Amino acid sequence: MKKLSRKHVFTLVALFTVVLASWAVSASAPEIKHPLDPEQYINSYLVANPSTLDISLRSDTYSSTIMINTMEGLIRMEERDGDYFLAPGDAYKWESNEDGTVWTFYLGDNKWEDGVPVTADQYVYSLRRSSAPETGSPNSYFLAPIKNFAEVNRGELPVEELGVRAIDEKTLEITLTEPLPSFLSMMNATVYYPQRQDKIEEWGERYGSEAEYTICNGPFKLSRWVHNSVIEVVKNDQYWDADNVNLERVTWFIMPDQTTYYNAFESGEIDFVGTGAQEWIDRFNQRDDVVYNSYTSATLTYAFFNARDELFQNANIRKAFMLAIDREDINEMAFGGLRVPTYGWVVPTISVGNINYREAAGDIIQEMIDELKAEGRTPKDLLLQGMEELGLGNDPSKLKVTFSLAGTDEWFRNLGEYLQQVYRYELGVNLQISFSEWGIFYDNVQKGNYQIGFMGWGAYYNDPYDVLSLFVSEFDMIETGWANEEFDELIFKAAVEMDEQKRLEYYIAAENILLREEAVASPLATARVNQFVKNYVHGYSTLGFSSMGFKYVYTSGR
């Protein structure tokens, strides 16, 4: 049998589960190939403090990093021999009916850190809580396939009508509106984690805000959280697979400044480091005590526009700001040439079944640039056209435009200067830059207090729905305030279409609305992971969609 490539395995696993009546997998762990050190611990870092560890309210990658290590869902997407592997989590077995609309999960004997068993009711409570409109879950869109989610989320039906139920203490049933080819992969490391109603009612708004107000059912449990300083987890001896967890402690230091964590890696304070600077790649590669891992990720760096803003409500103005950026140039000037210039919203690592999406869809933004040149026009002409449509005259230098950045260090300062130069030269706009820490930046974005923002988004699973559904009007995960009924319809049709070619066509049509017609956001570059790991560290994953975390990591020869 021909071996599948990495990029295909993830989606095909999800597709096969729709066809098969049931699925049970071995819980065997990866082989330990080196003698374990007597003391097992790892030190790493986060560049910002997690916003919350509330399962329903989590919205940033920093929170996700901790949750992947401290929580257990129904299934886990792991890595075996360089390929994805769908492993059991709280569920040791699952099955679907013939058309893939009703899924039944059989829970094993996992327990929470306080010894309370994990039950189907806790999953029901969690899914209902994240669906309830009063919760305001930023990731509730992952629950969209569940029957009656839309009506529940809009407050039209009570949460009890959501298509989830506990058949008994250890059997969970989830009913979908329609078959969904990517359903199982969607459940990996998202709002599908269970939650404890008793603890949430006891702690109220404090839930997920401190170590003492967080409860875990995963490989590790939270032991210490000094905000903006350090987060520490220790092995959870109540975890169902604790015998295969080798580390006794994992510590993340909060280090916003690049130089700080580069120096910490060199001095041995931390065991992992990632870098986007060529000088540091060269420097670390000269060391004989590290392993270098480099691969294209599923994380997109992008700018995005507030479509409710007086100026950026206009599509031609959004197009002007999107097309004025030379993706090759910004990759060299801002990212040291270490990312992949990207001309579509769906990153190059995402596929539809066996078809690489970006290769099939083409480079939309480059096509737009070429078409504009063929017409003898420039992005500035689009800006002037938009200004005329809004009655704003014809002098771009009089426009008040602020670009918001979520950082204050030297890298963000340099990026701000670069953007000012580009927009002054290409569009004649005197751009203002707003620098702020992540928490302040994101709070302003959520409140609509911005014109242009700059962020990154990492796909959770290998299907275009993951990243295109962010713009569905009822989700609006990027907080642009933009809505388009035709786009929404295409995304929902694609999500349940079993024919790969038709699904691909729906996604391509939707992406063209998003970028070619509306220019709602401006994709810039796909990140490449340049990771250095101390050579005594083993058992970590190098696949972007894996949720292994530190579960199987161990050290040998520290």
C-alpha cells in the first residue's frame, strides 16, 4: 500500500471515519529509545500571558498551549513515525451511524485531578455552555455542525435542544445537522473539552484565571501561575494514561522580548526556542548540543480591516491597502526572508482530501496585482476611487489611518516603520502606528476600536473550513464586522459536501469573494517553524496539527 504524505493523512482520517461504522484505536505510546534522566522536567517559554484558561472563553495560542497539556478531549491527534495518528483520549472507542450524522463516544476511566471521574454529562455541560449566547464563546463556531447550534447560539432555542446527550455516565452522543467530513479533526484541541459545572458555579468569573481556579483532566495539572512571569504544570497522577507521561514538571517563562528568550536558550534556562531571525538561526546552528527542526506551518500572518470603520467600509480602499504590500519584500524586510509569501487566505499546507488547496486555487492576490497592472492602474488608483465613492476628496495625505500592532519591542517598531514607508510611497498615506501589548490590542479589536490590525492565525485542522469559516457573519472570528450571505452559504455548503472536487470549488468561490471582491483581510506570509531543541529532549512532535503537547516528551543525557 502506498504511504500517504503528511499533508493528506489528517483529512483522510476524518473522511474514513464517516465511512466506517465504528473505530477503536490502540493506546500504545511512542517507543522510548533512550534511557530516562532521573529527574524529568522541561523549561520553555510563551511570549505573552494566556488571556484565560476558561475552556469556553479561550481565544489565543498561549492559552491553547497550556490547555493542550492540561486537558483531555474525546480524541487526540498525535504523531507516529512522522505521520498523524488519531489516538484515544477520554473516549476509547467511537462510532457513527451509516450517514455520519450521529456519533457515539464511549468514555474510558479518565479522572480529573481531584479524582472525580470524567463523564458524558460533563461534555454535555461544556458544549452547552460554549453554545449559549450569554457565554460569548469566541470559539463556538467549532460547534456549528452540531444539530440546533445556530438556533441555540442565537438564543432562539434553549441549550437543552443542542444535539448532544449523555446516554449514560460513560456514553456521549453528538448529533450533527448533516454529515461533516472533517468532524473528528475539528474536535481536536478545541471547545470540545469537558468542563466541571460544580467548579464553574463555585468559582464564577474566577474560573480559568488562576492556578487555584483551574481544574484539569489531561496529562498535567496547573501548579503555579504568576501572571506575566511564569506558568508551571506538574504530572497529573489521576490521568488515564499517566504511565506514558514521563515529565514530572513543565515550566513556561513569559518572555515577550526576543533577545530575552534567545539568551535564555543559549544559557540553558529554556530547552526550546523558535526564531525568525537568520542571524540567530546561524548562531544556534553552530552549537553541537541542539537539534534544528524547520518546516512550513499552518500559521498565517495577516493584516485585517475594520469594515465598520468610516474609511474601511469601502472595498476599493481595502483593496488598495491589501495590494500595496509587496509580499516578497515584506518577507525579506520584516521576516528576514524566513516565511513563505502568501497570496491567498488558505495557507499552502492545507488540502482538500488529496488536493493541495493553494495549488488548485491559485495565488489570488498576485492575480489581482497582475490584472491591475494590465489595466495600467496602481493600488493608489483604487484608493482614489474609494475616496471618491465616500466623498473624501482626492488627497490621500489628508486621510487619518492608524495601523494597530500587538507589541512594543524592537521588531514591532521596525515593522511599524516599514509599513509607514510602504503606504507613504505606494498610496501617499501618512500612516500612524499604534503599539500596545497583546491584551490591550485584542481588547480594542473586540470592541471595534481599530482601523487596520496585524495578527497571526494557526489552523487547528487540515481543511479550508478551519480558516475560511472565521469570516462567516455569525462567527466573525477576525472581528472585521464584515458580512456576506453568499460567502456564508458557500462555506456551509462546502462543510458538508462529501465530493472533494465540489467542496474544493465551493471553497475557491468563497475565497474569491473574501479577497478578490471584498478584500476583507490581507494575507501576507505563512510562518516557517525554525525550532531549536536541546539534544537531550526527545518525544516531541514536529507536525503542525498535532496536539501531543509534552505528553510523551522526556529527557535523556541532560
